[in-house]
Amino acid sequence: GRPSAEGLMELCVAPRGEFTYTGSKGREYFDLITQRVLESADLPQEQRELVDELHRRILALCSKPGNMKFLGIGSGLQKKFGEVTMARNDPACSVSEPESRRFMAAVRRVKEELDPDGTMLDLHDTGTDMELFPRAVSGASQSFDKGSGVLGLEEKLKLGISIGPNIVCGDTSSDL
């Protein structure tokens, strides 16, 4: 998000220290000691650069006539750690289905320009958002998901997940 924008910590009403707040499927977390968001998982430089370029190109796509509206609906355009989220509609279906599909096809073309072989980037369509993220690095069995994030957070922060209690939340089917 934007440096001056309200994020999860500014909107949270629970006392600090009661929960470990994370984002980007567990790739980053809020550190109580430093009062900053820190990365919990490494993202290879090649993938970091790919996500940066993907974000840059989707932002350029959004500046074209007829596309600016997608920045102002639903999730808008979000560059996260290891992922880019781009809205194609919102829960109220403010954009017609043909227009939403047109824009999704344009985003897919951007993805295909960056990854013509389809080996580096994945796209998950939630129905309202498109989540674009690097595919798993060679040797990994799957792309990074929330389960990978929880395991990485446990390893880094020693949360005692096996002891519990735990609450793991999300707002899209890709969070499952």
C-alpha cells in the first residue's frame, strides 16, 4: 500500500501483543519490538524483480483509457511482498461482466508478455480480484501459499502453533 495509508495495524482494535499480524500469505509480519512490518520469507531476487516489473506494467495498463476505474474498485491495485493483486470487479459488481472480462484478458496479456512460456507466473482469479504471483522455484512442490507462510512464521518466530490456540484468517478462496 501507500506509506501514508491506513493498514491493518492502524485499523486493528485488539491490544498489541495479543496476536501476530501477518500479510501477503505470511510472507511479512508486524514486529512488536521494531513496530515495523518485516519479511518472514525470502523472495529470490529474480522473482522480486519479476513482481516489480509486473506491477509496473499493470499500473501502465491502468493508465490507458477505460482502465483507470479498476484502480478505484474493490482491492484496486496492490503490490504485496511476492504478489500483485488487481481488482477486476467488486462484490457489488459495479463493473459489467463483459467489461470485467475484457480487463482480465488485458492483464493476462501483460502476464503472458512477461512469461511467454507460462513457467514463472501464476494467476488466481477470485471472481473480483486477480492475484498474480511467482510460481514455485525449481525443486519446490508448489507455489508459495498461506500454508507455506504459516510454516515459515512458525520457524522464524517460534509461535508454538502445534500447541495452539491459533486463528488463521483470510478473505479469498486462495487463502484456504
